Amino acid sequence: MASSEFAVEMQDVVKQFVTPEGGILAAVNHVTMQIKENEFFSLLGPSGCGKTTSLRMIAGFELPTDGKILIHGKEMSQVPAFQRPVNTVFQQYALFPHMTVEQNIGFGLEMKGVSRAERIKRVGEALEMVRLPGMELRRPKQLSGGQQQRIALARALVNKPEVLLLDEPLGALDLKLRKEMQLELKTLQREVGITFIYVTHDQEEALTMSDRIAVMSKGVALQVDIPEAIYERPATKFVADFIGETNFLDGVVKGQNSSTVEIDLVGTGTVYVESSRKFTTGQQVTVAVRPEKLRLNNPDDKDNNLKGHVEEVIYIGTDTHYGVRFAGGHKARIREQNVTLAQKTLAKTGDEVTMSFTHTSPRILTE
Amino acid sequence: MLKFFRGKSNWQLFGLLSPGALWILLFFNLPILIVLFISFVERGRAGGIKIPPVYTLENYSQLFNACVSEFAGTACDPFLYIGIFGNSVRIGLIVTLWCILLGYPLSYFIAKQKPAWRDALMILVIIPFWTNFLVRTYALKQVLAAEGLLNSFLMGIGIISQPLDLLFNESAVVIGLIYGYLPFAILPMYASIEKFDHTLMEAAADLGAPPRRAFWRVMLPMTMPGVFAALVLVFVPVVGAFITPDIMGGGKVEMIGTLINRQFGVARNWPFGSAMSLILMLLVLIGVIFYFRSSTEETRRAM
């Protein structure tokens, strides 16, 4: 089956739509990515970023304007949806309301010409797999949202697709059920050993479940990497901002000494940041650093220490968040864990404080 | 609705319901009762009924034994009227079938357009209702007439040299009825198709169904309520139609409607006309009951 090491490849794929005003909108703009065999791969981004359009092109519901889509090395761009070796779990499940659960799950097998006896057996197995045995004769309307979700999953997986496509399948569920289903999906994916491509706008969901994530914005894949790398080493400001919380401190490069870059946060102070990349003196850059990597009133001469004033203090139980403003107009949010019992807050509004972070904790971003 | 009536005394209920009940009694039940009465009495010599009324079952038995006065005495044909009933049902089925076959793709096409276009096209479907049905039928007759629009055009471009006989036959009646009742088929089917979630077709394709199979297995069953509604809305009035067979058939195509119409006109046989009206109503009623029995809950709601 695997004539390629990749389950799905998108090669320079473009999808353009004509807008109602007559303009041309590139929903997907020169996207290239490779999705590995048996990978849980997420397409993550805000609405309108092109993640769903990408998924629909892999499913065959949309044909790319330009570029190629390969499934296990086979060119699929012009192959109609009903002939592709993939199955989809739709956002609103799209179960056939006029059919029973058994007919819904058996639909794909029936289209393939699987005998009725074999179908009944495999539908039963699929229902076991999603932990809803004995539901054969129900109708979709008689099921709860979570149950419908599982039936949709069973209907797709029973066909043993080469790739399973999931379009925000948990979006319609309440928070608690969604958390349960996240773990369940991840476990299921490992059990069945099928490549999952998962579309979501929920960054936490993507981080929890994925082997790798592609962060998309405005039709472009900004970064494709493992969750840790996406969080710790975001490639662009958009990625840093979309995944978790980030402080952006704008500055100018003053110089670079091998791997240490000296950056002037104009008016606020000078910081040193480790980076393997080369920067030119005078270049405009942004120092991006996560709130939990900042310390308050715990300076160390080895680190960067900046003086500012506390603007707000927010106690949220596990942590306390401090909003600090600096002389140069920079602002930062610091997250301090409340480690000891009934810890006194480290500062109050209006206090002058020192904010510290190591040379290795920030990222220097240019776009 | 039911909540509104709950907790009200019987007298209050009577007061609330009586205007509607009276309306139905006066304009629906009473006329039918009058027709029922007339169907069981002897005819008057100059139309109407004999006064004082003489009760008889002859009007019903006549249905199975039509006797026509001829030069050589009286000829009786036991199957004449039954044949006309059968003919009407057959024409009704043909017209209904055509209305659904033409109306379904048209409804689908309209439902697929952008909203602004959709509304414009639906108005085009409804516009004929603004004109009198009789006038429209005469207009269609002019199109199909020997020196009409269609024949002139075909002769003009040289496809035919002699005008075609397009009028005064069963085909003309069928065409006229399809023309008249197509909107009744389009409206309910459009409503069903427009409501249909197209994601289901994507789901079917995703599961390996080619477009044609997806249509038969998913889209058609899901839009069946609209098709059933179209079936009833077209079949019931077409079986009893009399204007179209009269004008387009030129007296050569006999349907129940024309037969009944004649009893209240030239034949001056009200009791026989009433008897046939009731038989027709009974037939349609049986059909509708049968349809309701076999249709699903969803179908009924779509009606």
C-alpha cells in the first residue's frame, strides 16, 4: 500500500474562490506539507485560515486550483471524492437521518459491495470500538450529540481508510465531553494505526492530541512541527500569539557576539538573547517570551533584568498574573506560580519591580 | 394551541370554537350534504330535482349502465362511465408523473442558485397564478392551434409543410394539464430540496457512493416528503379537471370532470352529477387515506 513514506502530501497547493463581489480569494495559498504514515496531524488556525479547505481538498470535495495532492504517493488532485481511499468525520456529523445506525455505518461497506452478513458483523465490531454496542436499530435523532459523534467516527473507521479526516469533530460537544473524547480519539488512533488529519481552531486540543501540528493563517502554513516546538520555538509572531500567551517586546539589534544577540528595547533597557540565527545591526526585531518564563523580583546577574511598574495583579488560584509596564512603553505579563500556602503576592499595583528572564528563554522574531 | 384551551370551561370552549365550527359547517359540510341529498333523488324535467323529492338509487346504478338513445332504439354500455373514470385516473397518473419528472430537476436547479436568483426564479414559477386559469388555457390553445405559434414557427423554418394536429386529442389535454399543474409540483418539492443538507451528499460521496447512487440512496429519500406532497397536490385536482379537457380536448377527450360538468349543464341531470361527484370524492379520499397510511411521520408533517 505504502508506495511513499508519506500518507498525504500537499505540493504547492492553491485554492482560489470567487467572492460574491467578484474578487478572487486564495483560501489556500501555496501550501506544501507532508503528513507521515500513522501520524496524528492537526491543522490549526483561526476561522478562514484555510484549514478546512485543505481538508476538503484531501477528501476530494474541492479540487485545487493549482498544485498536487498525493495520497500514499498517488496523485489524487483530480480523483473524485467517492474514489479516494479516505473517510471523513464531519463537523455536524452528517449522519443520514433516514437510516438506522446500522445502515449509516454499513453505507460505505455497502457501496464497496460487501455482503450483508459481513456488513452486520463489521458494523457490530465498529460499534464495539466506539463503545456503543447494541445501537444498530436506533436512528440518529434518538442519539445524544456525543453518541452521534461516535457513530460518525464508526461510520468512517469501519471502511478502514488509509487516512481519516476529521473536521472539528468535537466542536459541537460540551467542554467535559470534549476533553473525554480528545483522549479517546488519541487512544483510538494509536489502536487502529490509521493516519488522522484533524482540523481544529482550539490550540489546546491540538497540543493535547497531535503528533505534529501545522499552524495556518490566511491560507498559508506558517509552521509545521511537533507540539513542543510550536510552543517553545514559534516561527512567527502569529504562531507565538495564537498558541498560548506571549509577551512581545519590540527592539533593535545592537550587535551579535557568536550566538548571543544584544537587543536594545528602546527606552526600557538592553537584553541579551541566545539565537543561532544571524542578525544585522540596526535590524528591527521582536523579543517574544512566555509569561511563565518571566520572574518577578528575583534578579540574577547572569540573566536579563528590567525595571518597571506593576499595573495590575490578578490572583487566579494556582498562579498570580502581574501586568508590568516599562519606561519605553513595553508591557509584559508575568505568571508566578503560587507555590507556598497562602503566599503573599510579590508586588502590588504601582510597585517598582524587576522582571528577569534567562538568555535562552525568549525567541527573536522578525515576522 | 392545546395549552391555550386547557383550563377553560366547556362553555368557554364552545364560544371559542363555534365561529370556526360554524364556518366549516356552513361552507364545507352543508354543500356536501346538499350534494349527497340530490344524489339520492329523481331529476326534475327541466334540471334541478323533482319536487316533492322522490328518493331513488338509480343515479348510482346508472353509473354502471349507461344508456344512450340512438336511431335504432336505445344502446346500453355498462362500462362507459367506468371507462371514463379509469381514463381520468390514467390521465391523472400520467400528468402527475410528468409534473414530478419535470418539476424535480427544476426545483433542484432553483434551489442551487444564489439567494437573489432563487427568489426571482420562484416568482417566475408563481406568476402564472396571477392570471386566470381559463385565460391561460386559451392562450396555450392558441400556441398549439393549426395556425398557432408552434405550427407557424415549425413551418416557417421548414421542418414541416403541413400543420401538425396538436389540439383536440389526449396529448393536448395532458400537455395542458402539465402546464397548469407544474407549479403545484414545484412548490412542495422545492421546499424539500431547499431544506436538504447538501453535506449529506458529500458524506455519501466520502463513503464511496458515485453521484447517481448518492442521489437514489440519500437525496431522493430525504426529499420524498416533497415528492409525495406534489403527487397529492397534482393528482387530486387533475383527476377532477374539466376546464382543460374541455378546451384542449375540444369535446373529444372525456374525463370525470367534463362528465360531471355536463350533468349540471346541457344534460340537466343534477342527481347523476351529484352521484358522480361523490364517487370521485370517495375515490380521492381512499387514495389520500392510503397515502397517509403508507407515508411516514415526516411526510405528513411536510404536507
